[in-house]
Amino acid sequence: MASGAAFHCAFLHATQQAFLEAHELAFAFFCGVFRKLRYDNLKAAVKKIVRGQRREETARFIAFRSHWRFNSEFCTPAEGHEKGGVEGEAGYFRRNHWVPVPKAVDVAELNRQLLDACRRDEQRSIAGRDQSIGGALLIEQQHLLPLAAEGMDLAQTSFPTVNRMGWVKVLTNAYSVPLKVGVEVHAKAYARTVELWKDGQCVALHERCYGRQKQVLELEHYLDVLSRKPGALAGSRPLEQQRRAGLWPECFDVMWQALNVRHGKQDGTRQMIDLLKLAKQQNGHGRLRAAIETALATGCTDAAAVQHLFNSPNLNRRPCEAIDIGSLERYQRPVPVMNEYDQLLIAGGPR
């Protein structure tokens, strides 16, 4: 509180992972770690309130503050004035930067707006002080603990097993994974994402769902199965979710229908699935959409042509080398004169 600088960020849900991740983002913003931090008695940090100022902290929070080497202090329950600076800052920021309520396409865009507002606030001066907040922060940073060499893994981990539906259960929701039934995976639930690992590799990455008993299914994880049962694609839940997410453009349906007309429903759908497998490559979804749109614009509905257009940017076309043609001059001959031949034709005359 020496400088009055503040950091604000937003999360979709107040989980322990979000609570800890916000700390690391704040440490990076301030370019250092404060030696003592004061808290409410939130469940992410406090397991039990003991007599006086003593608290039984959660094991995860103890490990986190030990990693970053700061001490914690907790306010008396229902005594918000003990951290009046925080309450006042929240009110000031809300009145000056959240009126009217900001608009953003997603949380990442909202956090960019919040970060810009925090930077702008560094230009103002608090009443009774000669320095700006930004100038005071430069002095305050000299007294902060240095940042740790690397952050702490903030994930909530579990080891679920892939079921016969091709997904694993993490917390209260199901997430698809491209592995065989019965395989055990290492699940890491972060504030924004859920990662599924196997043998040291991340095999699936999903946006974290904060509902209950929901299914988060990625169509790409089921393409191999659908190749053997192409009739199941049209009514599949992964395809439905992909449509709702805006990841299934209209041109995909046009190409799919054209392939069905040319090759029949089974073979046409199987060829469409083969095209969808191309999207597994880096930036594959955008490239596949561009390839299909280009093919349709030229009146082409052939899967092989779409694959060629998809791979064309990666084709290694060796450029032609310039050669010296001066040595070919010895083969030059004068242009033949046909005058004498014309005279023979005239002398012969018509017959």
C-alpha cells in the first residue's frame, strides 16, 4: 500500500486456481513479491478460523506462499475496515473504469481492458502526495522480494480413466480425450482450462466448464471412430457442440452434401471425415475452411482437390534456375525465303 498501485483481473469463477493465478499475475505486474499479504478468511486460503489471528490454512495455499516466500495475515471476520485500502481501491476502480459496464468479447479481452486501466491509474496522484502512483511504485519495487525463477503448477490434479464413451470425468464434468478405453490419464484443472496428459504429452486441451454434469466433447477426438461408423456423424453430440461454438461453417455442410451426392451417404461422409482430420494440424481449421471455400468457389467438390489446396502452402516447389543461353547462338539459322517455291506454284497453275 506504500505506492497505492493496484492490479485488477477477472475470472469466470472464484476457484482456488483462479485465486492463486491472480497472485502470480499480480507479482508479474508489480515486478516483485510483497513480503506480507492481508486477506479475508476466504476458503481458498483458510481451512479453519482459530482463536485470535491464528488460522489453519489450506495445504495448497501454504505450498504456494512458501514457493513465493511471502507471509500471510488474515482480518477479523466481518471487519472489513481492517483492509480499508483494498475496499476503497475496489470502489474507486469500479466507479472510474466500470461505469458504464465495459463490453468485451471474452475474458481475455476484458482483462486487457483492466490492465490498460491499471496502467492509466499510475499517472494519477493520491491526495496529499507529491509523487504519482507510478513514480511511487518504482521506489516501492526496490523493497519487494524478487520474483521466483518459475511459477508454481497451480492445477488441481486427478487421474481419471477413459470410459467407453471416449471421455474422462474431471471434477463434475466430462471431457473427451483421443485415447483408448481403460487408459489412465493425468488431468490438470486450471482456472481457465483442463489439460489431459499421457506419457508426458498433453493429448487434449479443453476450456474449463463450470457447470455440473456437463459434457465437453471435441469432434477431432472421435474422427477415427466415426471413420468406421460414418452414419453416426450427423447426429453426434460432438458435432452439435462444434456447431454451437461456431466452429462448423456453412461451407462444411455444402461440401459434405456435395460429397454425399457424388459418392453416396456412407462414402461421402467418410471422405468428409478424412478432410476433417486435416484440421488436427497446426492452424488446420482455418486452412481447411479456406481450402473448402476456394474449391467451392471454382465449382469443385472433390475431396482430393481440397486436400491439395490445403497442402499447397507447404509444397516445396524448387524454383527454376536461370541459365545462360549464349552458347545456343551457334544453332541459329537464317529464316528461309519462300519466293522460289511461290514461283513454282504459280508456274504450275491450277489443274
